Amino acid sequence: MLALGLLSVRRFNPTVLADLVATSDREGAFLSGPSVPDDLLVVRAATPDWFRWAVSSPKQSRSVVIEGCPIHYLVWPARQEGVGQRGLLFVHGGGAHANWWSYIAPYFTRHFRVAALDLSGMGDSGRRQSYSAALRVDEMRGVIADAGLGSHPFVIGHSFGGFMSMKFAAQFGDQLGGAVIVDSPIRSPEEEAERPLSPPRWANRRIYESFEAALARFRLMPPQSCDNDFIVEFIARRSLMPVAGGWTWKFDGAAMGTRRFGEPFREYLQAVRCRAALIFGEKSALVSRATASYMSSLMGPLAPIVEVPEAQHHVMLDQPLAFVAALRMLLESWVRSEP
């Protein structure tokens, strides 16, 4: 048992996996039970060299119990000898999972030990009776400790994960080297009144007869096209799990409920206690230039704001290498400026 303040962290014993039933309603149970056959995970679309290198890079799949719920994560060791004490944690968006970062994370292992987690209720992590940003922060802190990401790691959160990173940085920013928010909209009251956003309607009760039928129904949210069909296929194949009667998605619809819209994320962003930056897509449906400008006013004049050309909301899918370059630049500048 590790003690992180009041946080309860226990390393998960993989031998009990057989006792956890897929899509169980028991709190703490894993969302995914039987593993997906390897042949169903193979991407059929043509893939470029850079992508094949990234997804074949060595990584480990681990789990740690946080506040009674098993949290799954992936970890990539640093490549250089003597490097690895400093860490990065990638946090996915709503309904997503750690493998959304599998083709991004290896590009940072030259200088960092890297992890990407499945937030509770998503991916291969367990589900809870109720969810909150405070619990998400506990999960992120627990994975940072269990993965050995060292002192003052950096947190990078996309969309829903960006909101959770705001909460983390406001509450425990003194424990971070910095937080990068990726296309998570905090809009001015004026923009919100003029163009209100409706909470997404999440549900995953539909069961598909076959893996292929479910795969054909995979869609990005908010809806958008993506020229990199091989990335979308890679993610989609890792978003499904077998259940009685067929296949369904690896998330609990309650995990992205409307409750998060009632949390004061505007105040969290303004109260961030570490360095922070925003990366957003030029053509994002959620973060406009006006939104980015408002967020900049909350974050302060020293917080970099980076617009990625030709990217929509899913920046790292639309322009993955541009995203890598932008994030590398931010992290390098922060590390160089440290005392």
C-alpha cells in the first residue's frame, strides 16, 4: 500500500482477472473481461513507417487499484540509459482509452518515462458507482506513483482528459512540472450564451452481433472526418470488448455524465498552480480562436497557446506529427527554463 496524502493505492494482482466479469455492475470490476483475439487488432489499412515504429515500441500493460477501483495503464520506458526519472502522463478524452496515445507516446521516450491511463469507466479500467473529477485526479496521481514517473512529471490531457488535468493542476500543481490542455473548451460567458454546447449523450448498452458490425459503427465525437484512416481503425479495434451475445464499447455511459458540466472548470483553469499551455486545432468544433483567447486570459500571459494547422478537435489523430513537434517544443522549453 502506498500513501499519497489521503489517496489509497494498491498494486493490482493480475491473477484475479478471471474473477472479474465483463461489464459487471459491481463497483471496481473491470469493464473488459475476455481479451480480444490478436487477429482482430490488426489494422487492415495501409500504415506509414512512423506509425508502425511507434505502435511496435516496447511497452507494458499494468493496473493499480485506486480508491477501490482497478485502473489500467500503459507505460513506455525511457530509451536512453540513465534517463527515466522524469515522466509524462497522457490522459485521454471521453469514452476513449490509453491506446489513443500508443502512436504518440513513443516519440517522447528519448527523454521521458511515459504512461497513458484508462480513466475509470473507460478502456480496461474498472467502473464505479459514481464518478467525479476528484476521483479522476486520484487516479492520475496513483498512476504517476505506480508507474514511477518521478518528481514533477508533466500531464497532457485531451478534451475530457484536459478538464481532469485542469482540476489536477489547480489542486496539486505544485507536484507537476506542467500541464498541457489539448482542445478542451473553456468558453467565455458571452460565447457560451451565443453558442451553447449541449452535454453529450453517452450510452453503450447496444450489443453488436459481430466485431465487424461494431467496428463499422465507430465514430469520433464530436463528429468529424479524419484523413488518417489507419489511426481511426487502430483506435476503433481497441475500443471493443466481447460480452454475452456479441460486442460492445469499452466504456460505461455513466462515466461521462452531465455532472462534469456542473464543475467549475473555469475556476480550476484560472487557479492552476503550475506552468500550463493550450494546444488546439485550427478547425476544431469545440475550441475556436475566441475560446483560445479567453482561455489565455485565464491562464495568464506566460502560458503558450499553440494552434495546429488543419487539425480538428482530435488534434493528435488529424495531425499526429505536428502535435508531437508542438508538444516536444513546449516540454523542451519548460525543462530548459527550470532552475
